Amino acid sequence: VRESALSREISSLNDDVATLAMSDPYKALSLLQDNVTKLQAMTASSNNVMLSDMADELLSEYNLIHAQGGMTGVPTPWKELNKATGGMQEEDFILMYADHKTMKSFLGILFGVHAYKYAQRRVLYYAAEMNRKLVSRRAAACFCNLDYRAVKRGRLTKGQYAMFEKTLNYLGAWEKETPRHGKIPRFYIVKDDGSSGKNGLYQLRAEIETFEPDIVIADSYYRMADDYDWKVQANLTKGLKSTAEQYKIPVIGISQRNRSKDKSSGDRGMGDIGYTLAGAQETDLGFRIVYDQELEDGSARIHFIIAAAREVKEKGFTIEFNPYTKNKWAGWLSEEDLEDLNIKQREKKKKRKNVEEEGAVHRATAEVMGKALVNMRGSAQ
């Protein structure tokens, strides 16, 4: 669209300059110079533009959005979230963070496999912590909608295994049969090999240059640097945002929550993110993931608190999740839901504190009794 508009402007200017040059070449030169800035602003490499020159691009974008039902980016696993966000947009840095061992990586793989399987996107999954076999096993279970624990422990039924085997053996052919805009969908797993020294961003960007993904997921990205100093981590976070902007793709970063921060689960803001607060400054969409409770069928209620967002008014949403047999949308979160979460968190924190205090009392009592026993033995001797 921009090239078409630029071509029309150049053609029109060429006619005007040619006509004027016949009578007054100096005025023709002046006209050409006056329009150079305008033409430069219309080039794809320029970040500067006149609003009046954006008409074609804006109208074309609107018609495309309308035709696609509001979808403009890479789809997430939930249609309700896609309606609210339009999908994961070019240049977006999306941050997901939570406490230790609360299914963050399982959810990151869910995002990636959904984009790969249902939207035929090229996905680069950068594993800074897990090995490639572990990521591959989880992604395969997700693609086949199989219970990950059964896959891991070799407990699939004969029918499930037959489907698992057939699907995995057919993946290469399926990729070639379902290209999108001439690009073959792929799910590419990159293990941080430490070759970039203190900054895994160099390895990530080199892989992006070669693979040309539609979306990047950087799991445990704080491990991409060998220093957890907040300044190093801040630069790493800023680097992921600049990577999204440079390659015009969404980048998802998965990180830890800092439990020592006095921040309630349901609150807006990202003051409880681990390692550096730069995530709060750089993120376009930030999710605080809260593992709530296990359900009777073995799945778990998981809340995605929208801790930060540029253009999303919703406060968060809930899913019922069991990797990878259940992924059910359970609704948007209300203010009352968030307050209930905060109450639950305060209760858990109080119980944890009581347990810690009781433990400290038991340890102190045992230490006193131990010393008394030693003294009694000494007196007897």
C-alpha cells in the first residue's frame, strides 16, 4: 500500500517537474527539493510520516481487520482474548510471569503450538533452561492433545499411541502442505548453548535472522544472561523489546515473580516481577499468572491477571487447564474476583508465616533441649 502511494506521488511529481522545467528549470528544481522530505517520509525505512500520507495505509488496514473479524496479529489460544487484543501484534513484547512451578512453561508451549498448529505460523521457542528433548516432548503432547504425564511415563492407550505415532511421522509432510504466504510453518526449538557468553540475545537474534519466525517465545529469559544483577537484567529485557521492534514480530518473555514484593495477586501493575522492573516499562501486555486450585477432574484453575496493557481494558481472565487435554476458557475476571484472589493470597501468606514461625519455635525448643541434655550428661559424669 505504501509503495503504491509512493509510486503515485513520484509519478505526479515527475509530471509537474517536467512541465515546469520547460519554462523555468529553477522553479522545477525548487519544487523537487520541496517534495523530497515528503517522499522520504513515505518510504518504508522511515519512522516519520505525515498523517495525510497515511490515508491509503490506514484504510487498507481497517478493511483487512474488518475482513478478518478483528484479528490483526498472531492468534492466542483463546478466541475471547483475540477479540479483545486482535491477537499478538507486530513489535509487541508480551511478558508472562508467575511463582516457581506454576505451569509457566507449559503455558508458553501452549501459545507456541497453537500459533504453529492452528495459524500455520513459524514459531521460535528459545529455551534458556529446559533441554530440547523436554520442550519437544511437551510440544508433541500439546500438538496431539494428549495427557503430558501419560506421554512422559509411557502410559498412553494403544489407540492414543497409534495417533501419537501417526501424527509425529506426518508432521513434516503436514508442514509442506500448509504453507502460509509462501512460508512453511515450523516449531523451532533453540537451546541456549552459552556460546554468546554473557548475553544470549546475540544467539537469539542470529537464529531469528536464519529462521525468520512469525513469533518468538523466550522461556526463562532471565537466564539468557549469566548475571542476575538488575542492570544486566534490565538491558536484557530492553533487548527483547528492541528485538520485537527490529524484526516486527511479537516476542513473549517468560519470567519469575518476586514473592518478597508486597503485591497482591489481583492488583494491576508489575512491581512484583522478578530480577528487574524494566519488564514493567518495556512490556506491551503483561500477564501475572496465578495458580488457584485443582479441580476434581485433575485440571487447575489458572488466572491470567492483566498486570499491564497499552490498549486492553479487561482486568484478566481464567482458564481451566490440564496439559494437554484441557484448555477451557472460564471467563473474564471482575473486580470481585480479583478481591477474592487477594483474600486467598493473604490467607495463604498468613498460613505460610504461621508454619514458618511454628518451625522456628520447634527448632529453638529442640536446640534448648539439646543443650540441656548435654549439660545433664556433663553433670552426671
